[in-house]
Amino acid sequence: MLRKIGWTLAGVVLFAVFFLVGISLTQTTPRLILAATGLNDWEYYPAQATTIYYRNGEPMAQIGYQRTNVQDFPVFLKDAVVAVEDRRFYQHNGLDTKSIGRAIYINLLEGSRAQGGSTITQQLARTMFLTQEKTFTRKIKEVFLAVALEEKFSKDEILTMYLNEIYMGRGCAGLACAAQAYFNKDIWSLNQAEICLLVGLIQSPEHYNPQTNWEGLKLRQETVINVLVEQGLLDSTQADQLKKQTITIVEAPTRQTRHPYLVNYIVWKMENLVGKERLYQGGLSIYTTIDPIMQNQAETALTNNMRSIGWRGIKAKDGALISLDPATGAVQAWVGGADFSKNQLNMVIRPRQPGSAIKPLYYAAAINERLINADTVINNKPRDFGGYQPTNSNTWAPDEVTVSEALARSYNVASVEILNKLGLEKAFQYLKSFGVTSLEEDDRHLALGLGGMKQGISPAEMAAAYTAFPSQGVVHGYYVIEQVLDRDNSEMYRHKLTSKRVISKGTAQIMDKMLGAVVSWGTGTPAAIPIRSAGKTGTTTDSRDLWYVGYTNDLVTAVWIGNSDGSPVTGSGVSGGSLAAPVWRNYMSSLYYRGVLEQKPARQPQQEQVQEPEDTEETEPTETPDDEGQTGEEAIPEEEPDNPLSPTPEPEGETEPDDNEESGPTGSAQGEPDILQPQ
């Protein structure tokens, strides 16, 4: 009841305001309003589609409404639009107080904002300058803009702009585009029955979608025809003929887009940044960080390797790859899946179980806390950690290993020992500092050391975390959109570079040397390329998630292989090193041989050797590690670690039981996660 009274009072006040404004507008103020709104310096030109650009300025894709702008329209179409949408169009000055009063009365009866009284000019003002939300504030703005448009342009000019700009469904702005989309005809080739149907669509294109509501659309067409009879534009005989005339709607056209996973992500980000209406209405220029050569080579590498995997009888349907500039976090390449026609899930931003790919993050934390260094000897003998009993993959793993060897060979027990030394509280702090946003309280157990998480980590966040190692301990949030300009080339958005030191420079150098050993003689040898690189493999229980995250001075790239539904990857020799690492190698080699990478070979490039299997689901290596053969910068152990975290007492052997080595449900059935740094 109170709500009804509130609507009544609001309606009375609003009607009074509009009535008084309407009187004053007709007498004194149109020119003042024109100047106040800024439209005296504004000129209309048909907006082009919103365009996405590569970082070199070349166009990548167009999104938003399609347009077919014309200078004039058939007389019957113009008369029909005016008759149905704004019968007093040629009498008012942009504001029709009678229509507004009628709309307010209906809204009061309904108890909500159920109907508008907008003139064609108001609708044009809303389409060009405002949003579609139904609020009194927007309505007032709409009125003043409409009056300004009427002062500046003639009625015919306003009607032509309206007919070129109004949204018509099927991704079309304007009736000329709609004629092609619904009938595959030029606007001048439409018959009167088809014109009446298009005019009926204007009210609500999505509601009257012919694919889902043909009966409703046909009734709406008949309503339009009846209005035209009432206003003398048709006689009853013509009306009956038009209602009975057969109309054929063509199939909705499909739009082919390059890099569909990437473009879908950009669209999703832009909808949150500027809103759907502003984005799809067109005219925006979106400049991205994507390198066209890297993007194409990334797609080629993933596609070719996924095809090869299938030929080998391995059941892995999905994959993802993302490359970042470690100095800024700018995304250079983004491939969210193996085949968009079969699976539209964007796996770059969907959390997956990380397996051993998580190990460098807490190894770095333990080094940064001065708990270990590369040469520290760690107990690798299988034992009980307060109810949790991790094992190595075979019986001949050494009982003691150095930290460097534990990482290179990916030993499980030694890694859990390191996490236990660090403590789960400190590990959580560091992982969050690295940019992992998907941690949950249920992850607070030692199985975290082997990648056991409820959700997991997305390839995008994993790649962003690894930027700490080539960038001397500093991480940047990943981002794709660099700058956005509106249709007048005014800047709407520019990415602000942010950075955060997570580990000290000395720690980063130690980690870089150890991760280089992973490629030189550890589980990552299949990733070896002609220049020095470093990285880490990851393989989860039942081979559900296969990883390789690697980097050079120029790029950090994460590769994930698996099945988006969480089913195991089955087949012979399945591991992160055998499936994900070759994708990384092929991609990076293609960039190297095309001269894209700035880094050049050292005196002796890494030689591809027999792969050292990762200690998750794989066989224990028998070779003795040779630390003398490692490449990379020398560590600086004397440097005081720059610890970004507030000090807390070191936990003593925190052990939460978990009897699944690297288990946890996959993160395959959830919405888009937040990125590390919001754009």
C-alpha cells in the first residue's frame, strides 16, 4: 500500500514537472538547453561497428550491432513508424506531454514503471547518449536532450537518424540492416506486410524474436496494421490482405570471428567496463595487448598438438595457452580452447588442479623466508605428516635430496616437507600475494603442496604468478585491454600498470636457476628450445590436468591440456611433460625462428634430452643430477629478502589429513572468475 502511495505521489510530481517544463520549453529555453547539453557542437555521423585492434594497430575483429546506413527510407515505412511510435511527431518539439501523462497514469495503475511515453526524438536521445534503464533521472535527461536535438535538427533528419540507429534484434542497428537480417532484402525491396512486421519489432526485438515467439510477432504485426487503418494510412481491404500475406523469415546470419575465445573474453570485459549498450551501439575502438604473430602461432601450436594427441589415441579434448609479457603482465596471446565449435568454455580463466606446477610458488616462499636454499638437503623418505602420507612414484627415489633436485625431479615427499616447513598460513599469504584468487579454506592442508585444491588455479593466474621469476620478484596482473576510445576518439579507458614485489631479487634468481634445471635435466626437457628457458611441469591424479608453465626473458607462457568436464586423460605416456611441454616448445620455437623473441642463444643452447619423468603419476628417474650443467644467473644468497608479507610466527609442522595425493574437484562448472588485477 505504501509503495502504491509512493508511486502515486511520484507520478503526480513528475507529471507536473514535465507539464511545466513542456510549457516553458515551447516558449523560451530550447536554445539554452542546446548549449547546456553540448549538442550545439555535436554532429551526427553513422557509427561504425566497435572494432578490436591488435597491439600494432591492425584490426582484429568487429563486434556490436551491424549497420547498413542509408540516407532515406520508403515513405510507407516512415509513415508507419511515426503512426505507431509517435503519432504527434510532427507537432511536438521533442516532448509530448499528452503521451507522458498517459504513460504515467498507466504506470500508476500498474504500480511500477510499466510503460514509457517517449517520443521518437526521446528514443533517439536515449539510444545515442543514455542507457535503457527505466529511471526518472534518466527520463529527465532524455527530455532535455530531445529538446536540444529538435532545436538543432529538422524532423526529417531526426527521423532518418532514428531509423538508422534503433536496435532491431539479430545484432542489427537500423531498419536497413534489419531488412537484410530478417528477409535478406534491401530496404527498398520490402513489401508492406514485411514493413509492418519490422515496425512491430521496434517495441521489443528480443521479446518478438521470430525464432522463439513467431505468434507474438504476428499479433504485433496485426496491431501495427490496425493502427495504420485507424490513422487512414490503409483501408480495411488492404489491412486484411496484409494480415493474410505469407512472410518468410530467413535464418539468423552467423558471424565468423577470428580468435573466438579471446574476442569473447574481451567482450565480457568490455560489458563490465562500459556496459552492453555502449559497447554494442558501436563506434568504440578497443586497443589490446595482443601480438598478431604470437596469437596465430599459439593457436597453430595448440591445434596441431591436440590433433597429434588424438592420433596417438590419447583422450584429451581441451587445451589452453596464455602468454604474458613478464615486465608488464600484458597478454600477448590467448587461446582458450582447442575447438570453439565444440566447446565454448574459455579454459584460460577457469581454475584447474595445478598439480606440481604450484610447487615453485611455495618453494620461492620458503627461500624468501630463509628456511631453505637451493642446496638445502631435504628428507624425501615417505612418512606420515600427521595423517597425510604422500609418496613418491617409485621405490628407488633417494631418501635425501637437495631442494634444487627435488624441484627438477618433482619429488612429492620432499615438496610436502618444504611446505610443512613453510607452514600453511604463510603459504596462503604468499599464494595470494602471487595473485591466486581461487584459494578456499578447504585448501588449508598439506595436499596443497601437490596441487590438491577445491577449485584450482586458472592458466591465466598461473602465468601471472610465474612472472615473478623472470621479472626479479615482481608480479603484474594480467590484462588484455590497453585503451578504449569512443566514437569521437575521446579516451574512455586506459589500463593503469600496477606491480607488486612478492619475493626478493635474490630469491627470484635462485628460483630462476632451479627452474632452468627443470628444463636442462628434469621433468621439463621436452620443452627445451634453442634459447635458455625455465619452467615447471604439472600432472594431477589420473592425469586430469596436464601443465607446463615456462618462460624466457621475453615471455611467460602457461599451457594446460585436459578435458573441461574433468574426466581423466587416458593413453600411453600421459603427463604434463609429454603433452603440455611440447605445445610450449613448438610455440616458442616458432616465435624464435620468426625473429619475434629478443632473447638470443647462450654459448650452448639447451639440448633436448630424454625427459625426466615427473614424480606424480610417472616413473622415478635414475640419472644423477648434475648441477654444474645448469645455466642462468648466479643467485645472490647474501641479499636480504624483501618480504612483502607481515611477519607471523612460524608454524610447527602443520598437518591436516588428506589421503588424496593431488585430488580435488575440477573447477569446470562455475562463472567467469575475477582476474588478478581488474581492468
